[in-house]
Amino acid sequence: MKFPKTRNKYCPFCKKHTEHKVLEGKKKGRNDTHPMSRGSRQRLKHRGKLGIGNHGKYSMPPILSRRMFGRKTSKKTDFRFECSGCKKMHGMANGGFRVRKIEFK
Ligand SMILES: [Zn+2]
């Protein structure tokens, strides 16, 4: 879906409608924000716990053909709006909506 780069929106800081820059916020996972924390992927790799063997778990993959399964092909939008007046940022009131692809015009 295509979205405009700027948009008139209500700013809760200025308490009036101003032009806002639309930015796409990206949600970072725990492994990105804390790369060397306990149980993180990088730390496991560091200790050599990642890669060979499956630590006494299943040796065969589950039969998936009989089950209904599927990943979602779209992601929820995470827009941030930057006010042109006070340069403060605020998010969407609702949690966003599902789209496959985001494009800014
Ligand atoms: Zn503002």
C-alpha cells in the first residue's frame, strides 16, 4: 500500500492540527537491543551452544502436511508521526492495520 510522506494530524503537544512527517517505526527484538544478555542468540553462539545436535530433543520434524498451519503474510503497520511545529513524535491511536508492503510516495 502507498502512503503519503506528510499528513495533517492533531498534535497532542501543540493541541492543534499541524503537518506531520510519517515515519515507519521498527520494532526491535530483545536480541537486537541486548545482544549479549542471558539467553540471547549471540551469547549462545559464543558458548558454542548453537549449531550441532539438538540436545536430546526430537530427531524428526513434525508432520505438517495433515495440520493446518501457515504464517501470516502481512505485518501490522507501526507508524510514527513527527510534528513539524514542535518536532515531537507520537504514534497511532489504534494499533495499526495489516498490510503486506509499505511504500511512501
Ligand atoms: Zn506539535
